[in-house]
Amino acid sequence: MPDPIRAVSAAIFHDGRFLLVRRGRAPALGLYAFPGGRVEVGETLIDAVRREVIEETGARIADIEHLVDLELAAEQETGQVEFILSVHAAGFAGGDIEAGDDAAAVAWVTLEEMARLPLAGSVLEIARRIAEGAGEDEEAPCAGHDSPRQAGR
């Protein structure tokens, strides 16, 4: 049995909206999810999340904070864990937003809009946690720095 593939995603919350992509390829083809993808050999999780977000959306991100690691089963229902997905909260730091790489579409959406979309698992739950924690600031609850563990040091 092969080891699970490391992957990352970023829940980017800005002005009351989350940046989502509609997946253009498997896994989760056609579903909306936080931008992200596979970690390349020798890459830290933080470097991978920055690269994947830029490739898929054109967004630059800052204040990256690890939220949770999720074990994602293979879509073929073998019961095998195919991916370990490290989900991060991040702040929007600019960029021209457009779908790129394996994203079929990209959009800023509110929680209410998100609830009506076909979503990859856990996306809505994670978004709700971030939005509730943001309170009046309407920004992701980030510490403002990358911990040594998350930065790969």
C-alpha cells in the first residue's frame, strides 16, 4: 500500500468572503474547494500552499496558519487513505484573481452562497469555523506568522 500523498489548501477569508475554486480535475472534479494541491518534493507546507494558491487563483497570501490535517480516502472507495490534506487559514495579500492550473473557475463567495454550491467535504464546516472566529475583524484568525513546525524548519 503506497504512502498517502501530501497536499495543502488555503481557506482565504477577505471582506466577508472566501476564495474558492471549482476543481477541473480529479480528485473532487467539479466540486468547489479551497485552492490547493500536492506538495512537491523538498517543499515545505507553507511554500506549497503559497505556490498552489498563486497557480490556481493568482492570489498572493499572507498570515498563513495551519488549521487541521485531514485524511482523504481514495475516490475508488478502497478504504485507503490517498491524501493527507493540510488545511491552512490565510489572509489575502493581493493579486489578479483568475482561474489557472487545474481550477475550472474561481470565485469569492459568502457562507450563504457557499452553502448552495456543490462542495468538497469539510469546506463549509471549516469556513464556518473561520468566519465565526473572525468576529468583527472579518479576517482569518491568524497568528501573523508561520510556526517553525508549519514552515518546515
